[in-house]
Amino acid sequence: MRDWPEFVSGQEYSVDLKSSDSGETVVVGYVENGEEHYVSVRGEGSGTLYDRVLGRVIYALAAHSDNLMVDRYA
């Protein structure tokens, strides 16, 4: 996502993005919790950035896994 205009900082699975149009922010992070590990996508504000990021993350993870689970926490 480094080449996206919303890119602020990050590397690999940890990325911060912000839309200059809507102010929407999205944070992507790799989380290790004991034996469990996953990618977290959190967003604030309204706009399409969150949807675009989530789609890209799911697509990237699916390319390397036969088992992909998506959960929503509010």
C-alpha cells in the first residue's frame, strides 16, 4: 500500500493510512497473541478507504492460505 496516495507510514503488515479528502484513517497491524496471530484492520471516519484496505488485505491473505476467517468487532 506504499504507493497509495493515503499512505502515511508503515511496512509489511503494519500500515497507517489517511484520506486527505474525508479525513478517514485506517490502521493495519500484524498481531501475535500467544499461539494466535492475525492481521487487524481498524478504521475511523466515513469514506471508502476502509473498504478498499480491507479488500486488499483479504486478497493478500487469501493468496497464502487455504483457511481465512474474517471477524467484525465493534
